[in-house]
Amino acid sequence: MTSRNSDLGKMIIVGKSDTTDYTTIEEAIKNAQPGTKILVQPGIYRESLVIDKPLEILGDGQVSDIVIESTNSSCILMQTEYSIVRGLTLRGCATGVLILKGKSILEDCDITNYDIRGVAIVGSQANPTIRRCRIHDGKGNGISIKNNGLGTIEDCDIYGNTHPGVDIDGSNPTLRQCRIFDGKTNGIWIKNNGLGTIEDCDIYGNTYSGVIIDGSNPTLRQCRIYDGKQYGIWIKNNGLGTIEDCDIYGNTYSGVIINGSNPTLRQCRIYDGKQYGIWIKNNGAGTIEDCDIYGNTNPGVYIDGSKPTLRQCRIYDGRQYGIWIKNNGAGTIEDCDIYGNTNPGVYIDGSNPTLRQCRIFDAKQSGIWIHNNGLGTIEDCDIYGNTYPGVVIDGSNPTIHQCRIYDCRQNGIWIKNNGAGTIEECDIYGNTYVGVGIDGGKPTLRQCRIYDGKQSGIWIKNNGAGTIEDCYIYGNTYPGVLIENKSNPIFRRCRIEHHPFPGIQIEQGCDPIFRRCILKTSKPFYLGLTVILGIFIALPVAIAEGLLITPTMAVALIAIMPVFYKLRQKRFNQKFILKIICLIMGLGVSLGITFILGFNFYILFPLFGTSLLLIKNIGQPLFQQAKLMSKYRINKSL
């Protein structure tokens, strides 16, 4: 046979007709000079090729029509510094392509129905480029890179393989813009100190995990890992790795599981998983930065006996907890937004994490729930707008320092079941129920400001105790301090101001201690109430003298409005104000009628009734306040 020349150098044509140079590719390779192009025409070639010189083997027709089969060995063995193979179908081989050395190029091939692996890159001298290939439906791995192998794999479809689609074993390849899907086990498995860079790949629908990092340290960047039947990414056996700007979603198990490992996740979106967003267990660590973790069925982040760092993450709209820390878990959670979760935003269950500069808000239950002898340090956080209490301390002993806990739809802080804790320099305000509720607990509050609540500032009940020092409790709608059910707290150097009298309410059987405390209460607007009384005394007289009823009533209502406003400013609740104004109106009308008709039984009955009710609602609280100030030596000023 004779070779043909072209402008690009030597060319050999292989085909099944008599007009071609060779009828087998193997024979063409054997006789070709280095640098020769071998064009392969359509046909089925049952042979095993060894490329040991620089050649180009190019399919000349449709890829599906140019088939190489080899049942007992590799379809192609590459052991040259450089070669190009393009546009072939390789099937029925033990290994589709085995690459032992060189920077060869494998392009636009369809590799299928292999027994061991579609492509094997073996050894540190192997650094091929594999581009636009379909590697699928084999009985082993799609691509196996081992023994310090390298290589660049671009724009390939790797699917339907029995073993992992890509197996990186102690090697360092680059995968870019590939699709790895519908494998019978894992999508990618990186093991034995493997490295590698995996960029802009779609890894989905695999039976096991999308990616396993097993004692290895790869980089995953801008990948989409989704709809796996198990985990999205599983990092185990002291695995590391950097996972950046990836979308991990819709997986059946956790989006990411960190099992005794220490990876870095940065700017990822982990969402809509059927279990946890991220699960860290078995003394796992890891740094999770600037990630969005949302819409997962179980907690967004589950820290199980581990110690990760979460920083500048957004954890929201989960169907359970935002973060669940249990089994002596720890870790540091900094500058995160945790909001809109169905259960508490953060659940500390017998654990000791640190939360710093976080915003925990709009949970459907509590903002933070600390349970089962939990500890934890919560610093400089904003906890607001939660449906249940901002913080629940349930039989636990955390430290809460310089936080702002406000606008929750129940209590600001609720301490129960012998809970303790140290709460220092916090602002607790605007909550719908009490600012701090101590229900059988014994906390320490120090240098806090508790104000503008819709009920009491502090409510201590059911044998509650605790020490409240140097706190400023003011402007709450109900009494600043309410002590009930045999409770015995200690107050030191507190200021309790601007509440409706008596300001402090202590139930019989309680024995609190007040040391150097100040009590200033809001007293009724006596001048305004006197004006209303006078108007309503004059009202029956005016009507009896023939004045028109409508303008007379208008004058009376105009007088009531500024009095109502003034009492609201003094923090009296609306129900109390309406009750007092109605009693004053009733007393005034009774006195006015008395002036017209003189004294009789029918007039005296409402007159004395309204007077007694006024004494009960105004006089009695004032008496109680004077009594408790005397008993507990509470001052009106310093």
C-alpha cells in the first residue's frame, strides 16, 4: 500500500474497501511515520490499538458508524508523548482508552459498554486532554485517574456507569463543563489524597452521592450538584477541599455532609434538599462562608458533635430549624442572617456554640431555643420579629452579651425549667408579651435595658429566682416588675420607671430583695381627669337648662381626646384608660343629676358605685405602691 500526501503532511486512509490504504487501523499504525494522519472510514474494526508514536487517528464519517471493538483488552492504549484520536466509537472493551504517558488528545468519541473503565489515566506522566466525549453505560468507572495522573477533561457527558462516573485516586486532573449523571453509584469519587479542579460541571441524578471527597483535597467551582439519590457532596476521612460558588439542591439526603473532615465552602447555594442542607458530624469542622442555605426539609445546618465555622451565611425558609447544634456540638457562627424558618432559628441542644453579630428573625417559632443543659455564648446579635420568644432558655445556662432582642410576638427572653444563664448589656424592647419571663429559673441579668414592652418588663413566677443588677426597666405597658407564685429574686441598683402604678407588683407569699433600687411610676393625668369630671357634672345641668345636646356632647368628647392621649404617653394601657374615663364620666353625670334633683337612693347608688371603683383602680394601686416601697426600701430617686 502507498501513503497519500496532503498539505498537512502524510495521510493514510483505513477502510473496508479495496481503494483504501489499509483495512485495519492496527496495520496502518504499524506502518505510519510519526506525524501521520490516519483517516478511518465507517465500519466495525475488531482490534486493539497501541499508539506508540505521534499520530492523528481521525474518524471520517459519523461517529456512530466508525466502531472499534476489543473484547479482551483496551480498545486504544496511548503510550506516546503526543497523539490525537477523534470521532470514533469505542465499545465492548475491557478499557476504552488506557493512557500511560504523554499529552494526547481524545476528542468527540463515544465510549460505551466497557467492562472496567471507559478511560484510564495512569501515572504521573499521563496528562491528556479529553474533550466532547460521551463515556457511558459501562460496567465500571467512566473515567479513572490514578497513581498521580493528570489530565484535562472538558465538555464531556459521563453517564449511566455502574461504578463512579469519575474516579480520582491520588491524582490531580481538571474537569471543566462536564455532565456527570445517572450513575449507578457516585458521580465523582476523589480518594487517597486526591486533588483535582472540577469547574462548571453538572453532576446529577446519581444513585449514591454526587461527589465523595474521601481523605482528599479537590477544588469544586461553579458546579451544579443536584437530584442525587443520596448526598450532594460527602466529605469523609479527614477530607478537605474547597467548594466555591456551587448550586447544591434537590438531593435526597443532605446537600453536604462533613464527616470528621475540614473543607471550605464559599458562596454556595444549598437548597431544597430532602434532609439537611449541611450536616457536620463526628468531630467535623469546616469553614462555611457567604453561603445561602434555604428551603431544606430538615434543619438548614445540623452540627452534630462537631465544631465548624459559619460566617456571613444566610440560612432561611427551612421547614425545621435554621441551625441545630446537638451532642456537645460547638462551633462559631458569625455575621449570619437566620430567618423565616418553621422551627426556631437556632436550636442549641446540650451544646456550646458561639453566635456573634448574627441576625435571627421572623422565625415561625422562637429565635433561639437553648435546651438540655445547653450552654453557648451569644454576642452582639439582633433577635427580632420571631413568632414565639426571641430566646428560650430551657434548663440551660448560656451567656447572652450585648444583644438586641425586640419586636417578638411573645416574650423577649423566656427562662424556664430551672434555666439559668447570664444576660449582660442587652436591649430587650417592644415585645408583645413580657420583656423577660423567669418561670422557675434562676438567671443573672446585668446592665440590661428592658423597655417599651406590651406587657410587663420582667415577670418572675413559679419559684423563680435570679439576680437582676444595674438594669433599667422602663416604659412597659404593664408593671415594670411582676413577681408571683413564691418567687424570690434579688434586684440590685435597678431603675424601674415610667410604668402605670404601682410599677412593681408582688404577690403574697413572695420574698424578693431590693437593694438600692429606684421606682418612678406614671401617675394619672389628674388635671385632665378633673376637667372631664367638671364637664360631665355640667352636662346634665346644661341639658336641663335647655342647651342643645349635640354641641354639649361635642365639647365633652373634645375634652376627652387630649386626656386619652396624655395617659397613653404615660404608658397606661388602652383598656385601663377607657375604664377610668368611663368611671369619671359616670361620676360626673351622677353628681350633675344630684345637683338638679337632690339626693335620693337612686342617685346615691351609682354615685357611690363609681366612687368605689375609682378608688379601687387609682387609690388602691397608689396605696400598694407606697406600701411596697416602704417594705422593700425602694427609693423614688437616688
